[in-house]
Amino acid sequence: MTNNNDKMSREEAGRKGGETTAKNHDKEFYQEIGQKGGEATSENHDKEFYQEIGQKGGEATSENHDKEFYQEIGEKGGEARANQRDGSDDGKMSREEAGRKGGGKSRR
């Protein structure tokens, strides 16, 4: 979609740039920039920042989901932890690995 002067809109330029980037980079590229972003965020924000966004996210989730949703994710989490204790490798990362990949964000 172009405007009257045959110039690309900002939206279209962004979309095309994103598509080109996606074609030229693999999963590891996105993991690396995500990790860098997480590290930069953790350096620029304190514990209260994470508590606030966590609370907002929890409130938004609770507004959009019912009791059955929480029962289902609780059951899945319990099964995953039981499998982890049994020594089975289901391809899911440990809490420690998730913490490292998350950029070392502080917990409550």
C-alpha cells in the first residue's frame, strides 16, 4: 500500500523490513536479541518494576480466563514437575535454565 507520492507508508516499510529480517535470520538470532533485551531491561529496572508488571499481567489474565483455565494450567504444571522429578526428559527447560534465559530478572 503506497500513498499518493508513490512512497511506502511507515507501516508497510516496517512489515517489509520484518519479513526480510525473518528470511535472513534463524531462531538463535531471535533468542540472542531477546536475551540481550532482557538483560538490558533488568539493568534499567528494579524489583518494583517487575512486581508492577507482574501484577498487571495477572490481573489482565484473571479478567480473561475462568476457573477451568487455572485448573488446566495447574494440572499441566504439576505433571511437568512430576515428570522432571522422575528423571524423564520431556524437552522442557528447568526453572534454573528459564531464569538464566530470562535475563536474570529479580523475583518477588
